[in-house]
Amino acid sequence: MEHRTLIITRLAEHGEEVRSFTQGLSEQNLKERPSPDKWSLHELVLHLIETQDIFIQRLTRLLVEEKPDIEPFEPDRARREGLYLVEHLEGRLATFTEQRATLVKLLQTLADNQWLREGKHPDIRHYTVEKCMEGLMRHEEHHLYQMYNVFFRTQE
């Protein structure tokens, strides 16, 4: 499978996977941490929602601006301290799903020269639209694996 097609396909699948890990679980199950140092499903989902927002902003800048400066991703310190637990999941998840569908449709329309548009990232040479979207894909894969492990702990 061609690399860009793989990215688009996986990003579409990730949207469905995120939703599947939350369906049918009580709020208590969603917010239960497997251990004090690991995030709950609720926290992981909200982290992915926040991350998607950041990567959509990056993508927009890469497509609209000429070689924009891209800041490294720094998760919000308050999020790491557990403030995700006070946020409501269902509405945010619905918005995430809509945004993901729009993102996937947009990526399917990009021309080769758009995939190669560059920004300046302090840690990544030749930071292109393709690298940006691959970064989102890989980041989500990491957290989806964590969600998989947490989900099956709640089923025991």
C-alpha cells in the first residue's frame, strides 16, 4: 500500500477504534485508572482529541502559510495531573469523529505538491504535511495500544 494511502486509511480506522473502546462502558469504568501512573480510557480519549486539534492546526498552517514555524508538541501539564477527569466525553467524542471524517476527506484530495509542503520544526528536518500526518498516526497508534490494554482490564 502506498505510504500516503496507509496514513489516510489508518487515520480513518483510528477514529472508529477510539469510539469502540468507549462504547457501552460506564462513566466509572471509563475514568478508572489501571494504576495511579497510567491514564484511564477517558483520559486517553481526551488526550487524542486534544492532539488531533493540534495536528489539524499544524496541517492548516502547512497548507496555508509559507514554511511556518511549527512548535514541538507539549502535552498540557494540567492534563497530566488528571484534569481530564472533569471533562465530559460524549460531546467531545462526537466532535472528534466529525473532525476526523473531514480530515480524512481533505487528505484524500491533496495533490503531491501539497503533501510535500514544508514547515520549520525544531526537531524534525523537512517537516512536511506527510510527516505531520504520519506523526499523528503514529502517536495515535501508541495510545490506542494503551487503550487496548486498559479496555481489556475493565472487561475482566
